[in-house]
Amino acid sequence: MNYKTRNRSLNRWIEEAVALCKPERVHLCDGSDVEYDELARGLVEAGKITPLKKRPNSFWCHSDPDDVARVEESTFICSEREEDCGPTNHWQDPKTMHAKLNELFDGCMQGRTMYIVPYCMGPVGSEFSIVGVQITDSVYAVLNMKIMTRMGKPALEHLGEKGTFVPGLHSVGVPLKPGQKDMFWPCNLKERRIVHFPEERRICSFGSGYGGNALLGKKCLALRIASAIGRDEGWLAEHMLILGITNPEGEKKYIAAAFPSACGKTNLAMLQPTLPGWKVECVGDDIAWIRFGKDGRLYAVNPENGYFGVAPGTSEKTNPNAMRTIERNTIFTNVALKPDGDVWWEGINGAPPPGLISWLGKPWTPESGPASHPNARYTVPSRQCPIFDPEANNPDGVPLSAIIFGGRRSSTIPLVFESLSWQHGVFLGASVSSETTAAAKGEVGKLRHDPFAMLPFCGYHMGDYFSHWLEMGKRGKNLPRIYYVNWFRKGADGRFIWPGFGENCRVLKWIFERTSGSEEGKLTPIGYVPTSLDLSGLKLSQEESLLSVDKEAWLQECEELKSYFKLFDPRMPKGLLQELQQLKERLHSS
Ligand code: OXD
Ligand code: MN
């Protein structure tokens, strides 16, 4: 078993992990297509994934019914001092946690192969990219990491002899005795925990094989650990899509947008505009690393190399570009399987066809609940997106003209409004709340605060994170303007007022033109709302409620925010409390 690399500290860590986890075999991943094919073939032969007749080089698989989403209650930030973790994260003393993890990982890979997965978040060769190494016993995780990151040899080359990396130890937590038959989807739900050591820049994940719990480059490295690195180094790691938008005259701008999980980031990132002459191109759909460029502007890089998108609800109507993207080379997890060897999910195209196998791996009947799990996913290389932005791999990133925050709110929040200043924009980010979705385990549809859509992903004290955003605003030039959008407002009849999807380009157009100074806005107590939103050709039944500012509802929102912000005492920045006070005063005098 030759798993030596050129990097001595990596070799040392691998030796430690081998000694602790006691695998039967060790495999250093080179990240090649040949390796991917071989690993996938192994899973096919074991009956764990099914090749799809209708989509070249694509597979269907399903997980344990209880290992289907991120588990926030079992996600820990083990900072040295409890107060640095903050009230929105779960903390445990790092020493105690290390001791527990040592117990759990001891012998956890017996009878299995340990895969060493070097990966690079951000373009290979970029000085801003971060190398991670995931050690895992899940072949499914390896296959997904190959799609989601720049994995294997290129990452090791980027790391070089002396480079540093973020270690991430992952195990499904099910050792195998000699001759013991493996579980269909091995996982150890009782001991499941996703652990981050922000000062050590280290990740340990035990017991889950699904999504953000197991693909450590995504939420664990690119958000939780990277947010702590960004705080220390003066940049931002954000839960944001990045898109390029070009107007009919050929002028192009870039916009980043933060929405909570499963609130339409991928749909917006791949938007097919309904307005003639407008074009959107996709840089990323989930994560943005944002830094100052030499000219003082903010530039964004998507550290990922693939999309791990929510399948249900994705269709020709909601996201035709995603539909093209996933035609080949895609892993589908927890969707339904059709008898003709294709996949199906709720919202793809009408009623369920006959003969479906549900995400539970059993024949589907109308009584057995949804055929696909609401958090079912596709994993696919980003370059397959037909509107992949030509600058998506630019190591310096793309310059941002606007930043958008948003949530899923059935009332109060208008379709779009613009902040009055950077500080007011940061206040808007801090005030995001949204109805919960299936992306995380727990109740769906409950309103919860999700500042900057980072509630589950900020690797340190949220109050310090707000301050970091305020500080960033003092350093830059030509900063992006900050907006708040809400596609989900409902009218008196309980129906969505705004059609959404491709029509959202009308909102992007207004933002585009505002940032050029060529579009009117009306000053209201909450910020600027459009006076001339392009609604040409649209029939809206409750247009008057789209942009209205309900004074009483906003005053109530202020009271709610006041008590929420107390949570961050004594680290709540004064600037944001001032913004809240001023908002109240503007509302009272309106
Ligand atoms: C995701 C999430 O998977 O936010 O992107 O949960
Ligand atoms: Mn996300």
C-alpha cells in the first residue's frame, strides 16, 4: 500500500489516521476518471448504486432513510473558548471532543478501505485556494468529492512539499468483522457528529454518509473553517451564489446572493431570463469566497467545482439550465427511479409515472409518501452547465456590483429593496429570517432567523461575524450595493404574488440599473423600492402588495429583531443596533 505523498506533514497525518482507524487497505486517490469509473463499478457490483440507462455515466442511489440531510444538532464548533463559538453554534470543549473522537475513530475502518482524498477548494494554482485532505471510508463520498472539488493529483501538486492543508477525518462509523456483510448504506446514527476545530483548522465527521455531513469540502471547509480563516485574514466565506448578468447593450456585471438552504439559489444562479436581450451566466450556486482586489473592489470566487443541488422542484420551467446540466455524469441520491432507467422527482413534470421505485428503494404507491425525498440531490460537474460563466475559474474571482440577501417570507418583506448604506446592508444581512426547508433535519416551514443565510455555517461567534462584515465595509472602494429580495410573499388569497424563476430577471434588471445609477428608486423607511420595475407582459393579480411597506408589520419585525439581537450580547456591534433604532424612528415618522 503506497500512500506516501511529497508532503511530510500529510504523510504524518495519514500514518496517524491509519494507526487510529485500522483500515484493511489504504488507497491514495489520484482523482482520475479511470479511478472514478473503477470505484463506481465496485458500488454497482455491490448493488449500492444503479447505472441509469437514460443518462450516460450517471447513477441512482438511495441512502439510509434517517441519513438524508445535514444534522445541525450534531454539528459542533469546538473553539478553544466557549465564548468564541457564539450562541448560534453548538460548542464542546476541544479536549473532551478529541478524546471522544479518538474513542469513536479507534478501529472504525476495520474491514474497510481508507481513501485519502486530497482536494483543492478554488482553482488549482490560485494563491487564494485552500487544500483539504479528506480521509474517508465511504466510496460514495469519494465519488461525490471528485465531482464537487478539484480532487487528487492536481490538489497534491498545488499542496507541494511544504504546503498546509485542512485535515478532515470522516468515517461512516461501521467497522466490519471478517466475513461480516456490509449494511446497504452504512452509517452510525447514534454516534453521528460533525465536528470543527476552527483554531486547529481541522474537521472530523463520524457516523453519516450524506451530503454536507460527508463531503467535507463544502459546508465544513468552504464555509465553517473558511469563515474563521477569512475573519483572521480579512476576507469573507459566504453561503452565496455568484452570477454574471449582461444587459442588451452587452454590459456585464456580477452579483452574489445569499439565501438559506433550498430557497432557490441554484435556480437564480442558472436563471433563464424572460426579458429579451438579457443574459445570465453561472459562476457558482452555493458558496462565495470574497476578497478585495488590487483596485479595492470586492471579488468573488466559487471554491467548488460541482453542484450538489436539490432535485425536487427542478424542472424545465423552474431551471432549464440545471436540467441540461444533469443530463450526464451525474449522481442522483434519494430521487425515484423509473422503469426505463431514468430518474423522477416531485415537480419534474406532472404526475408520477407508473412503475416507480421510490427513494426508499421500494415500489412506490400513492400511499407511501413522496417518491423522492424532499432533500434528494444531484451531484454534477459545474462545467456542464450550459451557461457556465467564462470567468468562473478565474483565480482572482469576479468583481461584485451587488450583494443580495433573501429568505422565504410569506409576509412583510417586499419583492426587492435596496439598503441605504453598507452598514444598513449588513443590518439587512443580519436580519434575514426564513421558513425552514428539508435541507436540514427538523420541522419544515417554521420561521427562523438565519443571519446572512449562515446560521448553520458560521464557524465562530455570529456577533464577531457581523463586526467583520462592518469592518470589510471600511476597507474597500466602490463596494457592491446591498439588496434584500423575497420571491415568496403571499397575497390576501394565500397565493404567491410573484411568479419567480425566469421572471426574477426583472428584479436583477432593476438592481443592475440601480448600480449603474440609471434607475429610479423610491425612498421608504426600509430602503429604496423600485418605482419602475419592468413588469411588461406580466399579469399579476395582487401587484399592489408586491412592494408595499406595511408600517405595523415592520414595527413588529423591529421588536422581534431587538430581542433576537440580544442573543449576541455583548458582541453585538453597536452599528447594527443603531440601524435598528433608526429603522424604528423612520417607521414612526412615516
Ligand atoms: C446545501 C445546503 O446543501 O445549504 O447547499 O444545505
Ligand atoms: Mn447551501
